[in-house]
Amino acid sequence: MKHASKVGILLVILYIICLAYKFIISDPSVAQLHLLLLELSLPGFTGFTIGSIIWGGVLAFIYGFAGSRVFHVLHRNCCEPK
């Protein structure tokens, strides 16, 4: 459970970096593609509004947490010290 939370936090950090990258992009067509990819990967993300950004962070954490839990169910002994 502790490991799954760390993976969820890592995905939130990557999400924040992805949001910051939007302000570095100078080409408008690349910025539009970046926004479209965020909208496709995070259901409910509609743009750079406060509610949408928070919702994207929540979804990023859930994706990381759930993905880590599924991985650990399928590979029970992968992270235990030997």
C-alpha cells in the first residue's frame, strides 16, 4: 500500500511537469496537440482551469495507485527483499 502511494505521487509530479511544459511550448499546433492528449488521457480534463487541473491531479494519483496495486497482485514477490 505504501509503495502504491509513492507511485501515485510520482504520477502527480509527472502530471505537474506536463502542465508546466505547456507554458514552454512556442508552437500553437504543438500546444493544441498537448492539450488534446491531456484531454484524452484524463477523462474530465477540459483545459487549464483550476477545477480541471485538480481533477487531473486526482486522476493521475488514482492511475498510479491502481496500476501499482494491479502490478503487485500479478507479481506478488517482485519487490520483496530476498
